[in-house]
Amino acid sequence: MRVSDTHFSQMMLQSLQVNNAGLGEVLQQMATSNRLTKLSDDPMASIKLLNLEREGAAISQYQTNIANVKTTLSSQEVYLDSVNYSLKEMRDLVLWGANGTLTDEDRAGMITELESLRDSIVSSFNAQDEEGHYIFSGTQTDKPSLSNGGGAYLVDGNSDKRVVTVAKGVTMESNMTAKDIVELGGGDNVLNQLDALITEFKNPTANFENQVELTLSAIELTSSNVLGAMTEIGGRLNNLDLMDSTHSENKLFIDKVNSDISALDYGEASVRLSNYLAALQATQASYVKINDLNLFDRI
């Protein structure tokens, strides 16, 4: 069977195209250190990689959520610690002021300090995050937790919790609320009790001792709520640290499996590179040599 010049040229060109494509593929693999440059290289392995990529993305999102929750809870913990300190100082001052031996100057100084501690508590519960959201107002983050209208302190916002997904099927409340901590029932709170006692300190009446007891009781109950919230925050932070550590270990495992599936064997790739180069050189040399033949060379 006689091979025509056209058929021979087509064979040479096809060989050049195949070897060039193979050479390009192995060069791309070696440049990226990845043996899978397209889905068709290994469909089953590519599907596994896509699943691993989705799982890795989910873990990264969980870790981001955990970091955000930890930031919020840690911030609340700092403010609650300040509130706890203010309540302790407030209790000591009330007990000191209730003994009936104060001079007018001592009483004036004590009142000023009590008002300062009250304002500090209000400021702590009305704290905002970097985006201007009130962190103790539940889900109504656009309004302060505490306000003073008509001479009385009101606890605004709500007691709803912001729930965040921190692992597959696992959620965590990311906030504490002023309503759960400050409200004592019936719309009462420690701030109003303190203001009533300050009024008694300024102008004592027959209700003085009763107001002292009411204020001390409100301080103790609020302090207990604050300590309970701080304990809860500490437990949540510990759990978040454990989950974050688990996510990090899972991420390392996913990265390793990903690498095992997609990593290029440079030894095998080098052999293929050499074979493609040799095939190209041989094809090109044959093509040039045969293409230069004339009619007399073929007789």
C-alpha cells in the first residue's frame, strides 16, 4: 500500500499535535505541582477533590464564625467584669453609708461616687461593637440596652440570643443580654433602687433602712446574675477553643488528603517530559528529512 504525501503529512502533524499537547500538559503539571489540570485527567479523583474543597470551605466558615463569637463574648466578658467591680464597690459604699455616722462631707462624697458607679454600669451595658451595634441589646442591636426616661431607668432591647453555627449541626448563642442580667422582675432594676437610695441619703425619711435593704438585695441579685453570665461566657469560650482546635486538625487532614490525591509525582512527570521531548524531536526530524526529498530521491 502506497502512502501519499498528503496522508504522510497528516500523520506527522497529528503526531506533533499529540506530543505537543502532552508536553504542554506535563509542563503545566510541573509548574503547578498538581497532576490534575482538568476534570478529565482523573474524574473520580477530581470529584473527591471537589468534595474536599467544599468541606474545607465549610470548616473555614465555621472557624470564622467561632472567631466572631469569641470576639463578642470576650468583649461582653470585659464589660461584665467592670460591672461586677462597680457592684462590689457600690455594695461597700451602701453598707458604709447605712451606719449613720457619716459627716455631711462624707455623705456628699459617697453620693458622688455612687452616681459615678451607676453611670459606669449604664455605660458598660450600653457598650457598642466596632460597627456601632449595642452588644447587650439582644437582637435589637440598634438601640441602647439601658435608657432613662421620666427619671427611671428602663431595660430596652430584648432577651433574644444571636445563634451562630460553629460546626456541622452545632450552634452557639453568641451574646448575653441586659434583660437577663439587670431586670429583677416587675420592671425593677438595681439602678432604680440605687437612685431611690441616693435620694434617701440626700434627704433621709422613715423609709431609709428599708431602702437600704432593698438596694443591697438588688445589688446582690444583679451581682449574682453578672457572675452567672461570666461563668457561662467562660464555658462557651472553652467549648469554642476545643471546636476551633478540632476544625484545625480536620483542616490539616483535608489538606493532606488533597495533597495525596492531587500532588504530582515529579519522577514520573520527568520521565513523561523526556519521552514527549524525544518523540517531538524524532517526529520533527523525520518530517523535515522526508519533506526535503524530491522526486528523484523516491525513484
